[in-house]
Amino acid sequence: MLAFLTACAPEHDEELVRLREEVGSLRTLVGPPPSSLDSLYPPAAPAPVLLMRMIELGDAMSGIVVDLSEQDVEHVRAGLERFKTEYVALSRLVPEWEGAYPAGPVDTLIAAVESGDPARIGAAFAGVGAVCHECHVANMAKVHYRYRWGDFAGINLSDPTSGRALSYRSSCKSWKPPSLESVPTCGNSNWRVPVRTSRHFRRDSACSLPRA
């Protein structure tokens, strides 16, 4: 029995490591953005600093692609230097995200461009793009939510039928889409098309579909 348990221990440890990694990934995905971002967005900062630096990084990458298509080697090298400078600066801007900016893919791209091999360059660009994509998927939506979209709790709406004032939360709970079964139709059982009696629509426009 002891020998059996000992043999299973490595497999058990690997499973624990995998589960811990999955839990960590889920916490990153659903958790709030780092509090250090507060200093990089209004009102603490006069402008959205992180967003503007991200735009600079994307602009540098786009410039490299254009210069490559024109075989402008001199400007490709200058663009790579600019991209790497912005990349490293961004990695230090948010301490909690420093690990999301690995140096390897950028160094691989630089080496690929120096080689002049289109296949290597394409693969290297894909590697850098994968780094950007992974971080954006995990963080972009919640950063927009906190710093750009505002608090939906402060939005008030009017009920379209009663005119009663509703909070955004209440409106989401009270509104229900109409059932198609309760909507009058053209009489064609093959097409469940509402008869548009509203002043915004022509009544005959709903009955002009061909029979299936």
C-alpha cells in the first residue's frame, strides 16, 4: 500500500499544481484591476496615462509592419527600438503586471527581423501578439469598466409605458421581452411576423414576406 501511495504522489502533486494555476488564472480574470492603476487615470492623473502609453506601443508596432512591407530596413530597426522602449516602460508602469511583459518574444522578433526571413518574422510577430492578447483578455474589460464607463448605479431611466422613474438596476429586473406567441401575425403560420401597428411602421410592411 505504501508503495502504491508513493507511486501516485507525483501525479497528485502535478494535479495540485495545475489546479492552483487554474485558480490563479480565474482570480486574475474576475478580480479587480490593480489599485496602482488609480494613479494612472483621472482624477489622480490629468489624463489616462496607461491608455496613452498603450496607444504609443500599438502605433510603434503598426509602423514596423508598414516599414516591413516597404522593405525600409532603417525605419524597421528604429521602430523596433521604439517598440522595445515603450514595452519595457509599460512593464514598469504597473508593478503587478510586470510579469505580463516577457522580454523573450520581443527579442525573438528583433532577431527575426535581422535575419530577413519572412517566415521567422511572421512567427515572431504572432508571438508578440499572443502576449498582448493574453493580457488584454484578462484585463481590458475591467479596466474600461473602472476608469471609462462610470458607475451604472447612478443612471436613471423612465419606464416607457408608465413614465415612472427607474434606477438602472430596477429597469434591468422589470423589463421583459414580449412573447411572440402573444403578438398578432399576418395569418401566415409559416412566418411568425408581428403586424406593425405602431405609428413608426407601415402595417403592410410586416405582411410582405413570401410563403416558406
